[in-house]
Amino acid sequence: MESKVRKKRKYEGAEKFVTKIKEIQDEAKAVLEKVQEKIKKYADRKRAEVNKYKVEGLVMLSTKDLKYQMIERKIEKLTERFVGSYKIKKIISTNAVELELLATIKIYPVVNISRIQKYIGQVEGQRKEQSAPVIIEEKKE
């Protein structure tokens, strides 16, 4: 039996093919990096820094995701854009935090930082008071 032994030779066609594929891969890699930078630039425009939010800090939650829960408020454009003051339980990532929400709010407690805003308390001496009822024809209204 004769065994055929392969001789080690260099094939010019294969070498050209390999160099061509490497050039294409390098070009594709450069294009992908450029696109990633562009996407990051536009994504970062709306992103807030997670550093300004701390665990146990107070934030307000956007009502954008709560619209179906705010049924009693019929006029949408008159509803508040942000509600409550909720504590941050945990910082999940650079753009997500976990909140301590009330049991009545039926959303997942981990929210994107684009849906929260830092809570700023009332100025000292400023109060939110309801105005006294107006009496018309001896009836309170």
C-alpha cells in the first residue's frame, strides 16, 4: 500500500485569499467602531449621570408609564409630569436604578434614569395649602 504524503507547499491563491479576508475584516471593524461611537454620542445626549443619584436618595417618577393607573385624572395635559418622592433602593447600572415604590403603583421597580428626576423639597416657608371653599348662596363650593 502506498500512502500519499502531503508535501508542505505554499499556495499563492490561499495566501491572497487570507490577506484579502483580513483586510475586509479590518475595514469592517473600523466601520463598526465608527458607528458605535456615533450611536453612543446620540444616546449620551439624553442620559443623565448616575453619580448624581445615590442609594437612599429621593427621586420623582415620571408619569409617562403610569397613565393607565391615573384614570381618575381625565385631562392628560393637566396631570403632573413627575410624582412622589421615592427612595432609591439600589443602583443597578449606569442608567438604571431600583426604587422603593408604593404597593399601589404596579410597575417594575427597576427604572431607567430617563424616567426619574432628582427630588427637590419645598423651600422653607413655602407650603402647599388648599384654598378655602368659596361660599355661594350659602353653599360651599
